[in-house]
Amino acid sequence: MTAAVTAPIIRLEAVSKTYDLPRAGARGAADRALNVVYDLSLDVQPREFVSIVGPSGCGKTTALFMLAGLREASAGRIEVCGRPPREAVRAGLSSVIFQQPVLFEWLTAEENVLLPLRMRDARWWAWPARRGRYLAAARRALETVELSGFEHYYPDALSGGMQQRVAIARALTLDPQVLLMDEPFGALDEITRDRMNLELIRLAEARGLTIVFVTHSIEEAVFLSDRVVVMSRGPSPATGSSVVRVLDVGLPHPRQLALKEEPAFFQKVREGREALRQTQGVA
Amino acid sequence: MSADAAPARPAARPGPRVRLPVAELRSWAIFGALAVAAWEAASRLYGQPYLLPAPSAIAAEFREHWPLVLGYAAITSQEIVVGFLAGALAALLCAMVFLRLPRLVEDFLYRVIVTLNSTPFVALASLAVVWFGLGLQSKIVIAGMYTFFAVLYTTHKEFISVEVIREQLMDIYNATWWQRIFLLKIPSALPIIFVSLKGGVMAAVNGAIVGELFGAFEGLGYMILDSRYVGNTVRVFLAAVFCTAIGWLLLGAVTLAERLLLPWHVSMAGRR
């Protein structure tokens, strides 16, 4: 999978992020700078599955948000599909899935999935005509996440796992090349999470997606990924970067649940856990 | 679909369905009948119809003068409805415009509105009668003003408190300003807007009556004032009963609109 010959689809070059935190009581201007991401460099190949793990506050979500163009990098360069991240996401080349589904509860599952297509044209009067054209795509996206028959349900009436599926379907409607996922299954029970993981793998392979996946579960990361990036809070003493280690998983594809019982899998999880342990002393 | 696929709540299909709340209506009818009976009894025991006229006396008064009373009720209803719609619409537009204004201008306007809002409405109402005359316009303006203030605060507050992550979603989709308003801000604010509209309806009823008290030649407020001068308490009560009835009807209309527009909302759970 990690064929180094092709050009990377995602590039992070020496990216840092500093938040200006206004202190309570201080007026307006930034009072204290908080560094969260240090010197992060990473190339992701097309069709690669890369996970980012690390302790809370290590900046993994910030890194993902920078890839999604929702946060500006303070230093360094980011490219997604050869464009600045904001442009890539707005062009529908990359798509984001958040921790929460972030569905609009006044829209049915189907309307939620149609939303990105609806936004593409500012002429509201043209929507009824376009809607019919896009409906098939929305239905297909819902089918991909196994939600056929639930098109007309409001999010409120769906379980947490189903809501996240709707969010995934919504992210797929613009047919992106890159999926940026921020602990998407963090709120789900283990059985549901396993199922969602398998479906995600199937989806990624069927659609040739490149995925960057943030999680705090090293097991989930190893199971899903080609590579696992371990981040620490603060710069690692050895490299000065947030990245402690990049773990090549190298387990066979396609991944099956049985893999979780195999020694090779345990070995990788242990390696990851050790790298993660190194991050503890740092911050 | 298996395991997690079972819907948390069954059959929440779209398409508003409005069922007549039979049980609720029945309990209201029972409550109403009991209250009227108690009132009738109290009035007869008290024996001073000038202070506390019996419902039967009020009904008799209505039978005698119904064309006049209904005519007045129609005029007052008109003031309330037009004032309410105009006030609510103005408040919505104002809340939208606020989002567009530079911070400084918004701050300034907000202060103007806060100042106006803390001025006693009665003072403003008497001014409205001076400015807009004794006809319908001044009452519409007053009812509209009452509604406007009731709705504006809440709506503006709701518009600016949309969850950040939803705004980010709109960023991702490259949404225009109008798309943000109509696809995100208004729908997410709607449940609370409806709460303020219900308050607004009642405020509009008050506004119209207050306006008529300050100077009018017709309407229920005028009837209250006129009857009081000549010591006709029965007719004051009759006007009050009609005011309440108008308020209820309009509240019902707003509630109906809410049920039609918000079939998805949690407060509608169990009504689907």
C-alpha cells in the first residue's frame, strides 16, 4: 500500500500550530500563546490509511482540523490533493467527519446527505429542480453505509451508530478522494465500533479513499491503518517534533476481525503502546 | 441491518401530522365548566352584580349587544394580527440585519433597542397615539412594537449562538451568507423563536388594548374604557372575555404553525 513511487496526496511540511489564548479578565488581545503542534511533517500516499494517536491535548484534532482547512497553520506548509487544505475541502476533494455526527435535526437523513450538494449552488430557486438529479446519489451514499430504508427518518430517531453513518454518507456525496476523520467512532460501543471499522475498510478499498484517522485507541489504529503516527504533548526531546514515532503496520489486507487474535497484531499494538508511553514523560 | 440498527424511536417519519388533542380539549372543557359554575355561584352568593357580575349576566349582555361586541372584537383582532405579523417579521429581519452589520453599528443599535425596551411601554404607546392618530394605525404600531421586542432579543441571541461545529460544517461546504441563514440559523433557532412568538402574541393583545385605552373610537379596549365610565361592569367583563378568547385563538394558531413546521423537534415527541 505504501508505494513510495507515487506523489503523496497529502503533504505536511514542518507544520506548527500556536493558539493565542485570551486569559480571563484580559481585554481582547492574546495573552498567552499555547503551542499544540510542533514541527509536524508527514506525507500520505494515495489510498493509504494513516492513523494519528496520542494522549489528550497532543494536538491530533488540531492537526486534522488544519488538514481540513478549519484551522490555519501557524508555520509550515500543508497541501491536500495539491491544493491548500481549505480549497481542497471546498472543492469536495477532501471531506471531514467529526467526533459527533453534526447532523441537522430538522432535516431527514436523506436531506442531510443532500446538504453538501445543495450548497454547491447559491441559487435557492434552482434547488427543487436540481434535487431530483442529486437524489439518486444521496440514496446511493445511504446504501453504501447500509441505511437504505431510513431515508426519511429524522436524526433524532436514529441510534448513535446510524447517525454517524449518515454523517459518513454525507461526507461521501461529493465523492472525495480524502476522508479526514476525527475520532468518528469514539462514542460507540465496542461491537458497533468493530462493525463500523470493517465497513470503513471496505468503503476505503471500494472507493480508493485516502484516510487520515484520529483516534485515541492504539488498537483501533493498528487494526485500520497502513501507518500509525504517534504524537506527544509537546515536542519530543529526540526530534523536537510532535511526532514520536511513525509505525509501519504491515499487516495483511483486507483486514478481518480475526486479525485481532493474532500475535502479529498484538506485537504491533505493543509497539504502538510503547511509543505512546514515551510520550507520557514529555509534557 | 442488525444489532445497532434498531431505531431508538419507532416510526418518526416526516410529514407533519396534526391530530386534534382530544384529551387536552376535554380536560379544558371540564375545567372551564367547573370554573364558570363556581363563578356563577360566587357571584350569586356575593350579591353585588356591580362588582362581580355572574357569567349568566355577561352572556345576557352579549345576547343583547352582540353585533356591536363582535364588530369591536373584529377591529381589535385586526389590530392584533396585523401588528403581531408586522412586529414578528420586523424582529426577524432585524435579527438578520444585525448579523450583517459591522460590530460598532450593531453595538450602537443594540443599545438603542435596549434603551427603548427599558422605557415603559405605556409611555411609548401614548406617544404612538399622538403620532399615528386615533385610528387603527397607532394600535397596529403598538401591538407590533410589543411583539417586536418580545421576539427580537431571543431571535438575535439564537442566531449568534449556533454551535461552532455547525458553522464549521457550513465553512466546509463553502456556504453563502444566505445559505447560512436559511439552512442553518433559522431552522436551528426556530424552536426558540416559536417560544418567543407565543409570548409575542400575548404581548400584541396587550399592546392593542393599551393602544385603544389611550384613545380610540372603537374596539374592545375602547369598550372597556367607555363601559367603565358609565359603570357598566358587565360589559367590561364581556370585553375581557373576548380579549382572552382572541389571545387563545391566536396562541392556538401559532402552536398549530409550530407543530406543522417543527415535526422533528424533541418537544413534538409522542405527537408524531
